[in-house]
Amino acid sequence: MGSAREIEAQGSGTSHVKPRLWAQFLAVIGASMAVGGWAVGIGIGSLCVDQLSRGIGGFVLTEEQQVWIVSSNFLGTVVGSAVAGKLSKRFGARNTMLWCCVPTVAGFIVTAFAKCYNTLLIGRLIVGLFSGPAFVLHVFYISAVASPQYRGFLALLPDIVYMVYVILSLVLGVYFPWWWAAIISAALFALPTAVALLIAPSDPVYLLRTGRLSEAKEAARFFGLPLPDPEPNTSGEIAPRKSTWTLVKQPRHYRPLLLSAALLLGVAFCGYMAVLSYSLVFLRTLGSTLDATVVSVLLCVIRIVAVGLVSVLIDRLGRRVLLLFSAAGMTISYLGLAAYFYIPSLAPYTQMPLVMLILAISFFCMGVGPVPWCVIGEIVPARLSDAGGAALVLFYNITSLAGVQVFPGLLAALGIGGVFAAHAGVTGAILLLVAAAVPETRGLSLQQIEELFEDKEEGYTLVTALPISPAYSTFSSTRGG
């Protein structure tokens, strides 16, 4: 049964089309490096606060100003992600990511030449604002340009790339003052992004949606995607557009959107950011001599290795298996952390918190962290990828901010053991959600994935969701039956 669906995923009449993996890889790397602007912003924010607190930079930040400098990149991303849908609808995901590189670099330049808190804050907000759209759009661009058999692997590359950029910015801070690190990091993110995205075209789904059929066919040939020649349009009519709200009310649209929101809610409150924030506390308790930079780089390396492993397995084992394994592993690791602080007899095992901490991070990176973004890029309907994708990322950013804000209160009320027991409850809920509701999308075309959420009586195809000729088949030739 599974083999038949995988064969069908390549198109019943276009199986001769051979995917051009190098072209798809180039586009994915370009989109991944576009997100690098957001990642570099995280690293540079940490460097600014760290070095300015040590007198490097010519002005001093208060504790409140330090908080705003660190969070300004995130706040800018919230706004940028909110407008990503409109930009993508007008210009396409690829063009939006490409041209947002220019103001993002300008933001880094403002940051580098800042001589006071206000200028530094403005530069940080600019970086977050214009790197926000890439944070949203890379997910759907990758899903649209990747063949089903490679989509899982390619969808996880951004996670590795932006972790490399975080490490790069932190390491540059060891050898350069933060203003030089900002300029160098910006150049290393923007130049390769521009080269890759100037070579790779817009995705065929966007080009079809805007009625540019010849360009869509050229893009499909570039990526090696099945896109047959359009049949003659006898009616000469264009499929009518429907409002976003009309589309959202339909079960085949709101079901994947609600499932995506539930997954992102779990990611935001699963405790990963709390684990990163409090890892140094555990290390100091154990008498570790590692400094903050070494610990931060170590955690990034763990994530890169884990995601690299998952990228190899995701198209072999499937999305559900990895999510279930990851959520179960995180639940067990969190329960181990909670047990250490609740059970006095475990006190002699001083390495237990560190081991459980590393395991929790590793399990997160092997499923719950990166895989939901791959799933969301696949299950969000094509016609709602702009507005729906922007809304989902905005929702994720807001809930993540809320999770960080409520953590100190939870810690004071529940203690360290209670907080990690609560996180175990969240990851346990993710486990149940995946088992009950998340479909397996491995090897399926985007049209087949949309069909998973249809009512049986609905005669719906991806073609009817696009404002182009009804006679034009998007991903496969005429379906039998």
C-alpha cells in the first residue's frame, strides 16, 4: 500500500521526470541561509550584551536595556513574520527572502556603528523585522521545490544552517569586538544567500497561482519536478478567488491549520528554551569550568549532529516515528530531571542532571524541534501557505515569548523539579497528539497530503485551489478513476 502511494506521488503520467537534486539543494541552501540573518541576530545580540557589560564598546547598558537588546531581534521577527504573507503573495517567497537581505544587512551596519543604546536598539529591530519573513517563508518554499522523496531531508537543512550561523557569530566574538563580528557575520550570511537565490527561480506553485504558466514550467524543469503542459482552456475562464476566511472555514483547510497550531504550541512550551537558559545553572552546580561561549557552542553542536542524523532518517522512517521517539525521549529525560530534585536518595548521582539535560536537548533536536516545521510545510494547504504560514509563525513567536515570560513565575511556584515535571506533561501531550492526529506524509505529493484532510464526499484537488485554468493539472496528469 505504501509503495503504491509513493509511486503515485511522483505523478501518474510524469514518472519520467527525474528530480534535479542539485537544483533543489541549491534553492534550499539559499532559503536556509536567508534564515541565517535571524540566527546571526541571536548571536550578535548575545555578544553585544556580553562585551558591553565588560566595557567593550564605549557605552554601558542597564540591566533593563540588556533585556531589550537581547529580545529586540525576537520582537522584530514577530512583526516581520506578520507581514510575510502579504509580501509572499505579492512577490513570492523566493523574491521576498532575496530582497529582504538588503535591509537586514543595513540593520547589521546600524548595529555595528551604534554609539548609544537607542541606535543599537534600532539596528537590532531592523535585523529582526527583515529577517522575520524568511523565518516564515523558507518552510513553504522548500516544500514547493523539493521532490517528495527528498522533501524531509531538505526541509531539515535550515535547522543545521542557522545553527552554524549562531556558532559562527559566537566564535567571531572571541576574536573580534561585537561591531566587527556584526559586519563579518552579515556579509557571510547575505552574499551566499544572494548568489543561491539569484540562480534558483521562484517555486512553481507560486508561479501557477499568479497565472505565469510558462515561468512555472521553466521552474519545474529547473527543479526536475513533474509539471505537464497545460491542456487547452476551452472556457477561457479563470477559477474565482475566495477570501481567506471562506477557505479557512472549510474542513480540508482548518484541520491542518489547527493541527499545525497545536504542534507549535507544544514546541513553544516544551521547555527547550528553558533548558538552554538554565543549562549554565546546572553546570555551575556541578562545578563545571566551561564558560558561556563554550557551553553555547556545545549545545549548538549537539543540535547540528542530532538534526543531521534526523535528516538522513526522516525520509526512511517517516515523520511520525521521529516525533513519537523524540517526544517519548524528552518526557523520560524531563522526568529524570524532576526525580533528581524530588528524590533525596538520588543526590549522590551528581552527573544525573547533566546527563538528563543533554539527553533532553538531543531528543528535542531529533524530532520535536525540527520535524514539526517539515510537517507544517507539507500539510498547510497551498492556497493558504502565505496567510496561514505567517499566522502560524506569528502564533509560535507569541507563544514562545509567553513561555519565556511565565517561566520565572513557574520556577518560583513549582521549583526546578516541578517545572521539569510540567514540561514532561507537555511533551507527553505532544506524544498523544502525534499518535492520535498527525498523518504520515513521507513520500506523498502536496496534492495527496491535502487529500488526507478532505471529507470523503469532497471532490477537491490542488488544481481547483489555484486561481488558474481548471483544465491545468499542477502536479500530476489526469487522475484515473
